[in-house]
Amino acid sequence: MRTLRRLLVPAVLLAAVAVLLRFTLLAPRPVAVEVARVERGVVEESVTNTRAGTVKARRRARLSPQVGGRVVQLPHRKGERVAAGSLLLKLDSSVADAQLALAQEDVRTAAARAEEACLALELAEKELARGAALAADGVASEQLLDTLRSTRDRARAGCAAARAVLDQARAQVRLAQAQVALTEVRAPFAGIVADLTTELGEWITPAPPGVPIPPVLDLLDPASLYVAAPIDEVDAERVAAGKEVRISVDSRPGERFAGRLVRVGAFVVDVLEQNRTVEVEAEFDDPSVTATLLPGTSADIEVILDRRTSVLRVPTSAVAQGSTVLVLRGGVLREQPVRTGVRNWQFTEVVSGLGEGEMVVTMRDSPDIKAGVRAVPRVGG
């Protein structure tokens, strides 16, 4: 018995040392994992355009004179702000001006003749009234009254004819004024001269019927800028006018602007056999943003479908298929099922399964990162 006891004691000691070494010096080193804490915050669900959108202007006018001629005035240059009705371009109007002056002189002549004819009518009516009074007293004959009536009638016709000539002369003035106006291009609304393709002294030829010619002037209202962008047809039923949007513009990198969806297209567009899309339009909440934007600039729209505030959230990269996460508890990774809610590419709402402050693995970039493995946080809080 003593011999057996002497043999068992060293064996037990060796086994204990082996176990101790297994869990200390010989144990696998903990895996370093990237983690993030479960926190409370905002989670939004959104959709974005499938292709680049475009900044456009609702009030935009591409202008050219309706007649041909030589450019003699260009009061405003490209980029200048103009008021409604401002003269933007004027062609040589010497012929039209002369026709207008002639028509105005004809009006003055016709007015004088009309005045003379109508004064004759007034005199004839007075003479007729006087003759009628004398005839009532038996002094004037009926023949005299007939003569006075004929004179009055001729004077009345002459006055009417003179007035008609005056009206015709005034119409000729209006026609001549319209001809002068055709040599001018004026701003239909207040805006900015976005483009100007002619110079002083150049000859402009009007476009023949059915033949498009590029406009000479491009006027736009910067306060009317909006963004038009295509979204996938799958998302079309989830968006509606009035939804909040965030707008990013290529010419303003790093900035995002608040806005609202104002229109959702009524039909699906299939362009060049690409993904079928629906065009949506969004306007900026702050009109001053548009002061430095130009139509044609590329832009993107993010439509906010839902927003949850002060909810538990984790990085979306932490949630695996099947709605599970790896939680670091007591230095060991544990697989934890969770119930999720609203999500986007950055964050996912956690409805149940996790508590605030717990650490979840955000990247499973190694086969060693799995449930049951000892781990330490590589980046954590």
C-alpha cells in the first residue's frame, strides 16, 4: 500500500500541473476583436437614388429674339442678377423706330382732323336746335330745317369717319411698337443670366420653323432650384411627397442639405434597359443654399422613410444573418439572438436580446472569431 501511495501522489501532482499549464501557459491566446458598445441613439431607414440626380430649375427661360438683326445692347453679362422686365438684349431697331415715329405722326394728324370734324358736328347740332326753335315760332320754314338736319347728319358721319381713321392710326402705332419690342429681349422674371452666347455687333438670325437653334440667353430663378433623381421601382411605393430628405451635391463635397420630397413620378421609366426607376423631385428647406448652385450639377437624394430616436442600436456590421450577434462576456465570445427593428447601412435598432453597454463584435474577419473563443477588445469603449 505504501508503494502504491508513493506512486499515486506524484501522478496526481503531475496531472494537476498539466491542467494548470493547459489553462495558463499553454492555453490559446485570446483573439483580439473589434467591438462596439450597445448604445442609445437615432436609427433611420432610408432609400437613395439608383443613379446620380440633377439640379434643375423650375423657372428657367431659354431666350432668343423673334427677329433677326445686329446686337447693339447687352446690358447684363453672364452671372448677373436681373429684375423682372429688365432689358437683356437689343437688336438694331432703326427701321422699326422710324416706322413707329411715322405712325405716331399719323396719329397726331388723324387726331387733329377728328377734332375738326367733331367740332363741325357740334356746330351743326347747335344750328339745328336754333332752327327748330325758330320753326316753332313760325319764323323758319320746314325746308330750312331739312337743310340743317342734312348738314348735321353729314357732320356726324364725318366725325365718325375721322374717329375711325384715328383709331386705325393708333392701331398702327401699337403695331409699330410691337415691331420695336421684337428687337428686344426682356427678363420674364427676376433671376440670373446663366448663359449668354452672343456679343455686341454680332448678327442674330431667327430660327426657321421646325429647325431648333440654341438660345442666345439662358435665364433662371435660383430660388426655384430642385433636385430630380431616379429611385428603384421597388422603393416607389414607400416614398411620398412630404417625406424628409437629405441632399448632397457634387459641387459641395462633405455637405448635406435638408429638404422635402415634393413629387413622385406617376410612371416607371426604363432607360436603355437599365433598372426600372421612378423619378422623384426634392426641394431645399433653406432657399439660400441654391444661391451657389448651378443647374446641371450632379446631386443625390436620401429619402428618410422612418426614424427612431433614443433606441438601443448596434453597428449594422455586427448583425449576422439570422439576426445574431457575438457578445463579449467575461472574456468569451457568446452568440446572442436579437430582435431588430429599423436599420440602415450604419446602425441597426435592437428591440430585444441585448442590454445597453454590452460589447458586440463588429467585424468577423477571421475564422477564429466565433462563439466560445476567448477574446479581448481591439477597439472598444
